[in-house]
Amino acid sequence: MQLSMEQIEELAGDSRSIASARYLIALKFWEEVGFSAEMMWGRCRGSSVYQVKIDLKNLGSSCNCPSRKYPCKHTIGLLLLAAHNIEAITDGTPPEWADAWISRRREKQEQKIGNESQPPKPVDKKAQQKRAGKREKKVAGGVEQLSLWLNDLIRNGLASVEGKPAAFWEDQAKRLVDAQASGLANRVRGLSHIPGSSPNWPDRLASELGRIKLLLHAFERVEELDPDLQSDVRQLIGWNVSSAELDAIVQSADSDRVVEDEWFVYGQELIEDTLNTGRAGLRSQRSWAVGKETGQHALFLQFAPGSQGFPETIVAGTRQRARVVFYPGAVKQRAKFVECASQPRPISESLPGSLTINDFLDAYAEQLGQQPWLTTKGCVLNDVTVSIQDDKWYAVDSAGNALRLQRPDWKLLAVTGAGVCDLAGEWNGYTLRVLGVVTLHPARPNGEDRYFYGLST
């Protein structure tokens, strides 16, 4: 597995960790460095000697240093060493300390698979129904209160909200969190960014308010909806899909929600929680991928407290054969890895995507017809150019149609050289936030190879 220096540094997450890891690229800090088909290892000399182990199948890692950050600087340093000077790392048999770690890791993975195949333990259905009933009652109260708040907002006129402080929206969001309707709370928080954001902000705000009102009406008659749409409504209100539900989907022989493909990870975003939600220090990671054979887009959401690592190591700009399971819903979008059949490899070819902007917008319109509350959609546009008109940035296809980009990005212009490229990112219904670009490899301008540049935030 050969990752670029940029991709490895994205794993570090912050500039301080990157600087510390770069210092360890020098071979003088390392001994007993090597790799096999399954793993990479090395002993790093610092204030002590630290044993670094990396699972090449999924980039899981371990180091006996006292750092609470995951991955630690020694792990990033070893990956950077491999990217900078692969000849310094010999192919061979892992030493006992590394072999013992990878063996335990494989045993745990097999045990986990075995445990998942066991029948679930019996639950106290009466207690479960009682808890569910209490929550339903709390959520219903929150929905009713939000509906009244929306009515007052419309009655007073949208012009009245332009000068409202952030607390105006946050107070309402907190009430919904107390009512265990966190999904609705996030939608209300999202409204706070619309007033004054553009000349047509009243239209955008009215549209979003209408979609929230539609969601409240759907919840009131949720039992009459199609099962997939029922699941969407409940998730949008604030219910989570349990691991048991996902496991049941995976074990279902005829489920079309389990998809095996070669997945191209084309974008990633790390979000630090700065809101007072009672989950201080919670970080979230959003990773977008597209299947080479199916053309299906998948959004992988992960959460981790503080500086702890995410459950899965997902690297933008890599491709990997894997099975994924899609969450219940009318539109297959959010997904989770089930089993990886190969190691991650760098993307070196064109991304599977839409040949024209109209093709992409038609697919987006179709999904909106199935699930009207869709806030984002993964987007890959093939063979487009970046254009700037009146200080606005656009992706332009071969037919001359254009899609507005969310913000200026001079790195994007420098990478593409205003030439043809594949743009990948997240579409919110108004603008495209570019997260990655695939263009001709700088060392191979004849077009034999392509190169991925991450523009993640």
C-alpha cells in the first residue's frame, strides 16, 4: 500500500501532530522496520523505544507510547517514512512483538464476526416498550412545540429573523434536544446560517421551513407511510438505527442494501463539535465514496470523543474492495463498512461519475422525489473545467452547462490548471462543495495515469 504524503498527513488531523511526525521521517530514529502482506512495523527511538504496528488491511494501528492521540505521531511518522523512502523498509517476516499483535487483532476480528452470528440475547420487551412509549411522548411534545414556533415565525414574517442572534435558533434547538429529537434540533441550527447569506436568502429559508413543516406532518401520520420512508422520518426526527438492525440487514440473504464493490473515497470532512450539546469534545467524520461498478454513492459517518480514533480508518483518495451495508431509508446513502476484501490503494484513474451536469441533476431530482428531506448528495462530475465569472466559481461541462461551487478555492485552480478534470464533492441543492479532484498525474502528462488531490476541510 502506497499512500501520498498528503493523505497520510490528513490522518494526523492537526498541524502540530504533522510537524512532530515529519521530524520522524529520518531513518536514524528507526530500527527493525519492515512490512509484510498484512502489516507494517518499526521501533521508533525517542525518550524511549516505541513499538509501532500498522494493519495494512484497514490502517488500524497500535503504539506503546503514552500519547492519547490516535493515531499517534510515531504511527504517522512510520507511514510518512514509507511514503518518503519505501526502499528503507524491507519486505520480510514480522518480529515476535509485531506478529503477536496482528495475530490477536485477527482473532478479535474473527471473534466479533462469530459473536455477530450468534442469536441475540432475550430482552425485556415490557421494559423496552415502556421506554419507547416514554420517548414517543416526549418527541410528540417537542414536535408540537416546534410546529407552534414555526407558525409564529411565518406569521411575524421572515424579515424579522435577519437580525436575530444565534441564541434565537439555539434556544429552540436545545428544547428539541431535551425532547429527544436531536435530528430536528440539527435542522433548526442549520436555519441560523441562512438569513443574510445570499440575496435570495428569504426564498431559501422559506423552502427549508416548508421541508421541516412537511417532516412534522409526516411524523404525525408516520404509520401510514411506506416502511422505508417511515425509517427516514424517524431518523430525521432523532431516532438512531441500532447495530442489531444493521446486522439483520447484513444477514438477510436477499437484501439489496448490502453492496460489494470497489469503493473510491473521494472526499472527507472532519467536524469539531463546538456546540453545547452535552457531548463536549465529540468529533465527527464524513467520508464520501462511490462504487466503481454500481456508481452508487455512500456516506460514511463516524463519531469519536476527544482525541480518540474513529472506529474505521478511512483515507480520502484511496480505493478498496469491500462490502458495505446501507442504512434503512427510501434513498440509499448513509453506509457502513461490513468487510474489506483488499488493502486501500491510491486512486490512479478517473472517478465513476456523471458525464454531464444535467445527468447529475436528474439523478438528484429523482432522489428528492423519493425522499424530500435530502439535504446533501454525493457528486462526481467527469471531464469538467473550473471557471470564474463575476467572482463566482463554477464547474462547467462539455455542453457548456455550469454548476455553482460553494466557495473560491485557488488550490483547486492551481491543481487543475483550468484544464479538464473530475470534480468530486457534496451537493446541497444550491452549490457544490468540492472535496477532491482527479486530474492528469503531474509526472505523466500524456494521460496514462491520473492523480487524486484532496481538498477536504
